[in-house]
Amino acid sequence: MQYPARKPPIVDKLASRHFLSAIITVMSENAPTKVLVKDIMSRNPITASPEMSLLDVAKVISEHNFNGLPVVDSENRVIGIITEYDLINKASEATIETLRNVLRDISSSKNRNYMLDKKPQEIYPLKVSDVMTSKPVTVSPEMPFEDLVDLFRKNQKINPIPVVDRDNKLIGVVSRYDILRPLGIYRFPGAIDNTAKN
């Protein structure tokens, strides 16, 4: 299994709304011709299942420095995507009742070591299916590079995007980092640092 490219720290700056739009507007004039999504996507990406606990998926995202993971069913069909945004925002909203229940159990328990005997999944029982974005934006491996750039520019919160075949089965993912590579930005590390500071 191949791992999608890790996002360098600079990507957070490059992916910001105004900066990304500006740099793509300038650089797209020099974009290579006949580049398709399949030429730049990461193949065989790590995925999440709808039954996976949020603790487990958060660990994967954190360890590999991903922005998100595609969610697939038992036949590898894309049914959603879970991102850092989902974990931070949706999960926090969904766990209010869970937190109340935990606090109530703690206060009513005579055993002060109650929480020490609990597994993380019992304390934080939410699953990927509870907070994932269903019916995510997907792209074909045959999509032209310029169309992908435009899609990212118009949808600032999308990252990554699952790449699917005609049966909606996952064959890869493409990120904002991937669209920068054909533009030649990552050939000159010094230029990246200087650009980011301005």
C-alpha cells in the first residue's frame, strides 16, 4: 500500500484561500499541457471505514499528517470523506451528549478509578459515519489538470478529493499539494520559502 504524499508545512500556507487563488492564477499560465488527474494522483491511498472509531481515524490522520481520508465500503466504493475539519468541528458538536453522559457516570460512580477501567472507545464512541461528509466531491482519473485546479479554487474547503472509476470505486486521491507539483513549484525549495514569507 502506498501512502499519499505528506503535506509539507508550507502547504498549509499555499492552501489558504487567497494565496492559493493568487498563485494558481499566475502559475496556471505555465501549466503543462495534457496532464490528467491520473498523472498526479496518489494511488492506493489509506482509507477509513464507516465503522472506524474517531480515535483511530484521528490517529492515522495525525501520524501521517493527512488533511483527510476517503471513506469506503466493503467493495471499495467511496461513500464519504473525513477531514480534519470534520474531526474538529462536527465531532465536537456531536459529542456534547456523550460528554454529559460520561460526566454523569463519573459523578455517580463510587469507584474513583472508574475512568481508568474504561476503554477509549467506550468514552468516545463516535464512528466515522457519524461525522463524515457523505456524497463527497469526486473526480475521474481522466479529468484535465486545469479543470482540477479550477475545482480546488472554487471549493476552498475540499482537500483531498477521491479519484474514482465509473463504478465509484476508489483508485486514488488528489490533493492541493499534488496540483502544485506539475507547476514546478516544488523544484525550487528556496523559492517556496521566499514566497511563503511574502
